[in-house]
Amino acid sequence: VGVEPQGQADAYKSKPTPTDPGDYTFGFEHLWVLAPQRGGPHNWEDVGMRTAIRAIEVLAASAHKPGADPDQLLVHGHSRGGHGAWGLATRVPDRVLGVASACGWYSREEYGDANNLWVHETSLMHLDKVLLGLLHASVAENENSLHASNLRGVPALVRVGSQDRAVSPWFGRRMARHLREE
């Protein structure tokens, strides 16, 4: 939260050698860095996912430039970006060489207080079970673990902090289990 696309891209600056007194070089030779951004909470559902996929389409339109290959993506993110990494990688697995999620959750519906309605609303126990099932199904597309089989054979790196109080390690461990079982 609060990291602008330029800040994300700047994370990929490097020096030819650590002791080089010169300026940092942006990116890597023959690689492009996409840092799609959309403000607001939980921005990897709906509009946010479309924004990321649009960024890949723009990259594809630039395919005549060195390193612009929309079919060789390494998808990475931290926290909410880790959630986005799972979402994007599971939606375009044929374009993904690998995915890395650091402290990312796999389901918006289960993250923190994102949707306490499902957990804390006592009146739901009186709701018609078919209607409740339809309501749950309406947001199932955001459940990245349901799409884990799309990543069969795609290398994945899952990183979590065992003492993380914002994003429980349970999310990363569960997604890793899904990937192992596929």
C-alpha cells in the first residue's frame, strides 16, 4: 500500500558491480518490468486484474523492442502484490515462466477484515443455503487457490514471515500445499 509504480520499478535498478561509483541502471538487459497499479484496497480483483492484463497487452504491442516478450513473464509481488502475483499467474499461466509471492494471500475473502460479512454476520445462518451458496460463488473467481492447477509445472517461490501479523503465514503455506498437490 502506498508504493507507486515508479517505486516498484526502481526496485529493479542495479549496478554492474556493487562497488561501481556510477549511477544505477534501470532494469536488466533483455527484460522489461511491468508495475501495474490501481488505487484502493484489494485492487487485484476485477478492475485491478484487467489493468494488469492490459499492461501485458501493451507489452505485447511493444514486442518488436528488445526484451519485450509477453509470453515469458516472471510474476512477483509482496503482500497485496503477492496476492496479485497469484491472481495474475493463475489467469495467464501460458505466459508465465515462474511466480514468486512474498507474504501474499490467496483469497481476498479470507484476508484480514476484507470481508467480515462471511465470518461475523450472524444473520447468515438464517439465510437460504442456496442463496448463500450463490453469494459465495459470485466471488469465487477471486479464490486463487481454486486456480492453482493452472500453475502445474510452473516454478513457484513462496515466502512468508513466520511471525507476520498482517498476512498470516497460513496463506502462503496453503498455496504451497495446493501447488505441491497439483
